[in-house]
Amino acid sequence: MDGWEKAGRHEVDLLLWGKSRGLDGSQYPLICHLLDAAAVMRVLWCEVISAGLRAQLAEQMGVTEENAGRLLEFWAGLHDIGKITPAFQRQVWVPPGYPQGPGDLPRGHDFAAHLWLASALRQAGYADERRAPVARLVAQLLGGHHGCFHSVDPGDTRLEKRPFIGIGNGPWDEQRVAAFDAVHTILDAPEPPPNLGGDTAAVACALIILSDWLASQISFVKRQLVQLPDSGRVEDLQSFFHRSLAQAPALLSNAGLTRLRLRAGTFGEEFPFEPNALQSTIAEELPALVTGPGLLMVAAPMGIGKTEVAFHAARIMGHAAGTSGIFVALPTMATADQMYERLAAYLRNRSLDPTGLTLLHGMAWLSPLMSMVSEEHAEGVGDITSEDDTVHLAVAEWLLGAKRGILAPAAVGTIDQALMAVLPVRHNVLRMLGLAQKTVIIDEVHAFSPYMRRLLVILLSWLGRLGAPVVLLSATLPKHVARELYTAYLGRAPESAEALDLAQHYPGWTYAQRDMPTPISTAVAVPQEDRRELAVTLRPVDVSQRDGKDMVDRMPALRDELRRLIDEGGCAAVICTTVDQAQETYRDLRAWFDQRKTDGSASPELRLLHSRFPVGQRARITHDVITTYGPNGDRRRPSVLVATQVIEQSLDIDFDLMISDLAPIELLLQRSGRAHRHKSNDASRPEWAATPRLVVLTAPGEDTPRVPKPWTRVYPHASLIRAQRLLSRREDKPISIPDDVQDLVDAASPGDGIGAPDPLLDGFESAEVERISAGFVEVQAAEMIGIATPDGLTNLYSLTDREITEELISTRFDADSERVLPYFIGEDGDYHLGGPDGPMVPVVPGAGRRFTREQCAEVINHTIPLRASLLQGRSEANMPPEAWSNDVHLRNLVLLPHRVDADGQPVGPVLGDQRLTLHLDVGLTTSF
């Protein structure tokens, strides 16, 4: 401590810089940036961080909330102390009197902070044996403020002493101590916390990252340059800190970081309709059960208003848990876009303040609303207001930056955005912070693969530990999956589900709260007001071989099933298992309809929707589908929609008849929820469609079905056999919804382990072994790639890996998707989008040496996601132009050059053993 005290008497050197980029040559003193970050943290803790998270962090550290905040601002004031090193300062200049040598550590300043603070904290009060692990963990979390944590052997004796070789001795170390001491004195830092778990340290790191980002904005630093301290003496630095503190509230407000406050009220006050039985029981019984953070699982048929239940419950649960935000996770980008509009309408009606609402997925920046936000900010306009200019959605420009959107008070995104928090990628802790302050709503839980479900289990364990309420919504969820998700949130072993009496009724809901030492749970069965009988017809299809591939002929069955629709009106959906089969079915139906036209007969409208349309075209088709088949849609003309699985989740569309390829039983039930979804359409349904009906195109072979190989590549063979046999053995008996749903789902999904032989799989036992093995591989992959659960996490290094980036990792198993750009070579030799006469491809940027947002959007709107396995054999011809290499949106595209043949037909390139061609009517095709 003698050396520490001697060094601590040095005045802080204002020539040691911390910020310079974009400051017109001016260097901003490091100590000023450290005090700025501390000031931001103080306001962040008091005015933005939710009451629930503040209480949770304070409890886990064993200190008061006030001291927890003071500790965080002290740590924030130390985060960049590793910049007082030769390696960092020489990037611009090294002030006179500071030695440099060949042994200087070349690592980044974040790593230097980790090294130095591990010993410095011990010598400044974090010294006894009980607090030594706290010192190491604080040093590690501060070293992780760039989003990745470093690994340093805690037994390394060099960490027990100062200075640390390689980061500068003599004046360098004296200045680090002087800065440390100044921050400690100015902030009047409290005693070290008696406890600091890995999960708490991870959230603390996220808060420091956020404080650093906010205090590092160039516009803010430029304003601070005009009021620099007169000297490095503590009293001058103290005055500077108070000036920073006065600036911080506006800095956070302008960034859109506020608390979401929702108007209290009954369900009837929140929504303009009378609640049904499910909604009524939630509204009447849930408030008395909720006393803290908990998990609500709602299992109910499709189209019963689960979204409104989730919004209402989220407000009740968030208030009790002290959270101040909402995040809604959906399975796909299309469903997230639709949910964004629904949440926006809810917030306009119920939010007490201007509310930041962000849309989070890979293509969110192309959303019309997000585009409008960007344009208005470019013109200096701050808010997107509702029609009556009262409560509005205020989307701050800062929240539109990379990785920041999840910090908004309200957000909608794909489930991937939430699961990225439990993958070992840079800034995953920032994602966790964004979720921990909110009530998290996850829709369509039944659609998760074993890989995604395992990642969800890890995420739920974190959210439970951090006190974030969760609402899970499902239409068809097996009981063993429900128990797995409950116990993960409660921090219990899966086998404890029975002891905890975690029942799940269908339809119904269960609420479980993570009270210690014994969690509480309540299961509520909902009386079903609207039972309905779903008629199910099995229609075997012909399967033939062509070039060694199974070919499915749906047309005989479709002609029979659609004949009355053509003659008498109505609408139907035909769901095919693969994109190739959807395209083929669409063309077969179009040929049949065209033939009827030539005969003078009526012909219905025909639409096609799948994932291999260009982004912009798919968005237009989806909008048309929702407009036509959604609530109050225009159903006057007979119409048929051919689609893949993209329409089975969260899209609010309604058909008179559903026709589907064989699929797992839970998905067939999910698809049936798009038949007779809205009572308001019943009056306009044709006579032949008086009752809901599902036609399942099954494999030939009756009780020993020969399932086409393309179907088994998408779904487990065993699941398809179970579904076909479950349905065929009902002998045309209708499915009663909801009474039969849970039994069917549980029978079709017995679990992930090998149990007693299943009679449904007689003769197909090997298919079940394959299903279990494949599921086991997915779970193992998720456990290998996912971060650790909070229990026992002591080394933050395991949370990140510098070798893994978001581009190299996925929240979906075997989802090796890449984005391709078909373009056409016109007669002029130029490249065109969408066709030989379409808009020009911007090969080089404009005068600003950067592509404009409009240029990037034009290109991306013509791209298509495609499995990497379909891109084998790519060459230089498929590489983007060199000028695209600096643009994050364009640099990784795979180009597909097209020409037009003598007949005017597009011809795409051959990659590997197949040709990829974009057709305007059916999208991208693959042919061998």
C-alpha cells in the first residue's frame, strides 16, 4: 500500500487521451471520459434501470440498492484505465516523460484493464480472502467492456502484485493509480460487495458497456471539449464530473432509453371487445397470484386471442416484478412484422409516455416504419406520432444502431434475437440486459426444434435468475416440453416437475413463480366456450420415381377437393412440404385453371407464397395474402393459396378449407387453426364449407406408408408415421377442438428418450431411433455452443469466444443460410435487378464513397435466403464487386448472373450439379 499511496499523490495527467476519433484532431482526456461514463451510470441506474433489476442485482451482491448503484458507477469510472499504457497512447502520441520499450504488451486496452485491475483492486480494499474472487471478477467484467471476456489464470502470481509487466512501469503505473484514486475519491466509492456471482457480473458488464457507448458519442464529447477541467487536481475533476452529471439525463433521453409505463385497467379497457373465457380467467385470477417474477404458460387453440392475453398479462406481471418493458419474440420475420403493428397499436392506446418501439431481425431496416424513422431523423424529426398526436412511438436514432434495439423500452423481433443472448458471441451480455428489464413474451413455442428448445432452456434459466417475467404461448405443446421449460425458469431439475405439481391444462394456463425455497405454481383449466368439430379427410397421393427422386402427384386429390370451390366460391390453402413441391403444385394448378378458362369455365385466383421469393416480392405477396384472407378480407372471388410452412405460424389468416401434406400432428393441428378462424367470415362461406375441414395428403401404403423422401428430409420419419396412423385409426371421426388436442399431441410426441415400444411405430422402430438420435445430436450441439446457465458461473470467459461471430453461429440447427442476389445482364451489358429491364445494380458507390441506404435497400429487396448446400460449386463469377466489400449489407452476397434465352425465358447459372433460376411467377427454382 506504500507504493499505492505514493503514486496516488500524483496529479492526473490531462494529456493522456481517451477519445480522438471524429474530434477534428482534438484529443479528449481519458480521465474525462472515465468520469463521463460514471455520470451516465449514475443516471442510468436511477432513471432507466428497472426497479426489479436494481433490487435483483443489489440482493445478489449483498448490498443496498444505493450502494449497488455506487459500485457500478465506480466500476464504470475504471473501465478504460487500460488506455494508460504505451500500446494505446502511441496510436496518436505519447506525452513527454513516459517511457516506451520493446517489451510493451501489444494487446488491447480492455485486456490491459483486466490485467492491471486484478491486482490494483486487491491493493485498494478488495484484499481479504473472501473478496479476492470479487476483485478478479470485477477486473474480468471491466476487461470485457468491448463485448468479449478475457481469460487470465487466477492463480497467476503476477496478478497479486503491481505493476504488471508489459503495460508500462514508472510514470505509466503512477498515472493509472492517480486516475484510480481520483475516480475513487470523486465518486466516494463504497466498500467492495461481499458477493458477486457470474450472472450479476455479466449484467454489470452490460451496464458498463451501455454507459461507455452513451458517453462515447462524438456529439457529446465535442460538447464536453468546451468545458474541460483546468487541471488534473481532484477538486477540478470533481467540478467536471458534476457538469457531466448535469448533461447525462438528456443524453439518455435523446437515446430513447426510458422506462415503459402502461396505463392500468381492466381487460375491457385495454381491448375493444368482450373477453372470452381464456381472457377472463387471466384477467380475474392472475393479479392475485403474481407477487414477483414468474412464468406464465398459455396453451390454447389457434385464433383464441392469445396475443391480447399476453399483452394484458405482461402488464400485470411486469408491474409486480418491477420490470419496465416488453419484448415479443416470434418464429419468423414475417410474423414479427405483423406483431410489430399489433404491439404499436397497443402501446399507442396504453402507454403513458412516448415509447421507443423497435423491430429486430435481419431485414428490419427494410421495414416501411423503420425506413420512415430513419428518414425523419435525417430531417431532424424525433417522433413518429399517432393520428391523434397524443401518446406516440418515439424511436430514437441511437436505438437504430447495431445491437442497441433490444435496449428500447419495447421491442418485437424473431426468437433468434433473444436466443443470441445465450450464444458465445460478442456483446451477448448486452442482449441479456435488454431482456432482463422486460417482460419477455415468446410465441409459438411448440414450433421450436430440439436445438432451439435447448437454447430456450438456457435463456429461461437466466431470465428466471435475473427476475424477468416470461409469458410463453403455444397452441400445441407436449406436456414433457412444458415441464422442461417451467423447471428451467424456476432453476430446478426437470425431474422436479412432478413434485412441484406443474400441471398444464388444455385449454388453460399455468403460472409458476420462483419463490425460495419452494416455488409456487397454479394451473387453471379454461372452460371452452366454442367447441368445434374438425373434419379430417386422408387423401393418399401417388409417389413415383424420376431421375432417382421421389415425385409426389397431388393433382388427382386437388382436382376432387377444389372442384366445388371453383364452381361455388370460397377459398382454400394448399400447404406443401418443400419449396420445389409448392412451385410444381402452383404450376400444375395454374395449368388446370388455364385449361378451364379456355373451355369457358370459371377459374379462381391463384397465389403462391414461400421463402424463395426476393425479399421485396415476398413482402408484397405476404401483404396481399393478409389483406385477402385476414380479418375482413376481400373473399368475393374464389381463390387458392399454395404455400409452404411459412403460413402456419402467427399469420392471422382464415380459409374455408385447409389442404396439407402429411406433417407432424402438432403442425397439422396448427394449420387447421387457419380454417374457419374468424366467425365474422362464417356468413360469407359457401355451403360446401359450412364446417371446418382439413384434408391431409398422406403417403401411399395405408398402415405401412411409403413416405416420400423429401418429406422425411424436413420432418422426422417417425413423426410422420405417428401422425398418419393416429389420423387413419380415427376412421374419419372428427377431431374435437380443444378436447382431443392435448391427447393427440402427447401421443405424437412421447419425449426425447427411449421408453417402452410405441405401437404407433410397429414396423418402423428404426425411424424412432433415428428421431431420438437426431434430437440428441441437436441438444448436444446446443449444449456445446450455448453459454452456461447462471448456477456456478464463476469465469466470464466462458460466456464469449473471440473466434465466434454472429455470422458464424446460428440459433437454428443446421441453418447454414446465405443470401443470393439474382441479376440479369441486359442488352447494354449492364446488370439489372428483377429482370433485363429492371433497375440497375449499383456496382460502385456514389460521390460519398458509401452506398446510400436506398441503394442498399434496392439490392437487398432483390435477394433471397438460400441454404448453403445449394451453393456448392460457386466461383469468382458469384462474388460481389470489390466496391461492396466495405458495406455490411452487400459484402457477403452470392451473385447469380442471369441471361434471357431466345424464347424470352430467364436462365440462371449452374452451381455444382444444378441450375438456379429466378422466375417472376414462382421465385427461385432449382433444376438438375
